[in-house]
Amino acid sequence: MQRAEQMEGTPIVLPKPLQDNLEAIAKNQDKTVSDLVQEALNLYVFALQRVQAKSVGLGESEYSDLSERVDDLLWQEP
């Protein structure tokens, strides 16, 4: 994990089995539990951003004046 960027502490409370698993993995990978948590959170945030990015433009319309024509478009016969 890069240490050059400014870091802030965020205390978290974990169930004992999860804490034990993280400590074992950290020891195996020669990392700290903090490193593992940061990596996991980075992956989580990245995944959320990808899902949100896919929804951009889904409501796009062929009409550039949609707000001005809302009544005409809503109440026209299909």
C-alpha cells in the first residue's frame, strides 16, 4: 500500500472470526490488516463506481425539449 498519500484513521469493529482470518491472511501475505482492509475497500468502491457508471445515460431521450413538451408526450395516443 502506498504511504505517500495522506491517511486518516477509521476505527472499525469486526467479528472475532473475521479479525482472525484477516490477521492470518495478512501474516501469509506479509502485509498488515490495515493494508488488506484498504485493498478490500478500494475494490468495493471501484465496483460500486462501475455499476453506477453503467446507469449513466439510460434515461436518455431522443427529445431535446422534453421538459417543454411533457404534457404533449405524456398524453398522446400510443
